[in-house]
Amino acid sequence: MNNALNQPQTILVLGGGSDIAHAIVRALVSPTLRTVVLAARSTEPITIAGLPSGVDVEQIPFDATDHAGHQSLVDGAAQRHGDIDVIIQAFGQLGSSVGDDPVAAAQLVAVNTAGAVSSGIAAAAQLRRQGHGTLVVLSSVAGVRTRPSNFVYGATKAGQDAFSTGLGHALHGSGARVMTVRPGFVRSQMTAGMEPAPFSVDPDDVGAAVAKGLRRRQSIVWVPGVLRLVFGLLRFAPDIVWRKLDR
Ligand SMILES: NC(=O)c1ccc[n+]([C@@H]2O[C@H](COP(=O)([O-])OP(=O)(O)OC[C@H]3O[C@@H](n4cnc5c(N)ncnc54)[C@H](OP(=O)(O)O)[C@@H]3O)[C@@H](O)[C@H]2O)c1
């Protein structure tokens, strides 16, 4: 963040088509915002609805499983646009039916966990060099206690979350920061057609919570906030209760 109001000038989105990331970018719009870099798998042009016309959007190719390419991607964005104030790690797959397929399950880990680790380390190197900036990691409550119906996804998000919170501690004192975001059910492309879970929210609710968290320099943000309490209790619910709660 490079003004007194903590408003970003340059944002890099890893997973540039994500509904939640678009909502976060919208929530971070201010007169200071100049550039948004969308790093995405898709070669189709991506538009962020509601973004003012004065903001430049650059779209670059990105695959979460191209672990060897992540450092040069982040470095290249910084070389073209200068310091990056916010990097949003927003890619991810739900992988609903991978629980009985060893290869598909390992591929999900390669995207959601290994991709989060390689791109997170690349982002951290850039933010550390700058001495400022925040990596916003879209984790999930699914990783807090893994559910029988999507335990592989939950496991990938648990790995991403453990990495993210640990990285935040490792960066302490460098000026660079990590914000780990733990949404519950978000009504986005990822969950289209699914029945919303209790405490479900819209992407814009996540955007507002992240913007507020950045202003307050929070390291962990639950969306909605009540999930912190709910999962504080569910974490210790008896196994039989936990299995019954799973839909
Ligand atoms: N929606 C929820 O309920 C919810 C709740 C908690 C946490 N989250 C997390 O929030 C993040 C964003 O989710 P969302 O709801 O915004 O879903 P989304 O709109 O489906 O966005 C996910 C993005 O990840 C991209 N992606 C998937 N695999 C990729 C790969 N190998 N390389 C590069 N990009 C890849 C997708 O690109 P393609 O279009 O090319 O597939 C898509 O743009 C995810 O990490 C998700 O786990 C979501």
C-alpha cells in the first residue's frame, strides 16, 4: 500500500478470472489504483465488471501448476509496473469428484497446494524486496476441519492455509505481509448449481472484508466473521456430530 490511506496502486491477481478476486479488486478501487494485472489460464479476454475506465488491465498467461514459472511471472509484472501493493492468490479448483481417483486427487494438490506454495514464495520474494505489500491468500474454512464429502479439497486448502499463515510469520519485520482469508460458502462460479451452505455470502462480501482487513492490517480474515466462532467450536465437535453435519 503506498499512500497514507493504505490504497493500492498496483494489484496482481493470480487466477485472474476468479469471481472473488474481481470483487476484491472492486473493493480496492480508489483514485490511487492504476494497474491490475490478471494472471490467468484463459486466453479469452477477462473483464472486471465495475472497474473504472482509468484503471489499466493487463492479462498475462498463468498456470498454477507451472511451478517453475511463478518467480519470473511475478518478477516480470514488477519490472513492467513497479512495486506491487497487493498480490491476490485466487486460483483454485473444487475437484468435487476426486476422492476416489488417485491421479485427479494429486492433480488437485498440484494446483491448490503446490501452486499456492510456489506462487506464494515467488510473491513473498518480490514483496520482501520492496519492503512493503500484502499477499492476500484465498484459503477456506474447508481446510479448518476436512469434511467427508470433499476431504481432498479440504486437505489442499489446509495445506495452503498452513503455508500462508507460516509465511506471514516468516515475513514479520520485513514490511511485507500476508493476509489469510477464510471464507465459508461463496456464491461464485466455483459453487454454481450447489445448494448454499449456512452463512453463505456473495463475492462482494469477501471483497469488503478483505478491504477492511487490509486497512486494519489483519493477518486472518473470516468471511463472514461469525465463522471464526462457529469453526472454533466445530473443530472440536465429536466425530459423529461432524459426519452428521456434512451434507
Ligand atoms: N466459492 C467458494 O465458496 C469459496 C469458498 C472459500 C474459498 N474459496 C477459494 O477462493 C478462490 C477463488 O474461488 P472463486 O469462488 O472466485 O472461484 P472461481 O470464480 O471459479 O475462480 C477460480 C479461478 O481459479 C482458476 N484456476 C483453476 N485452476 C487453475 C490453474 N491450474 N491455473 C491457473 N488458474 C486456475 C480458474 O480459472 P479457469 O476459469 O481457467 O478454470 C478460475 O478463474 C479459490 O482458491 C477457492 O478455493 C472459494
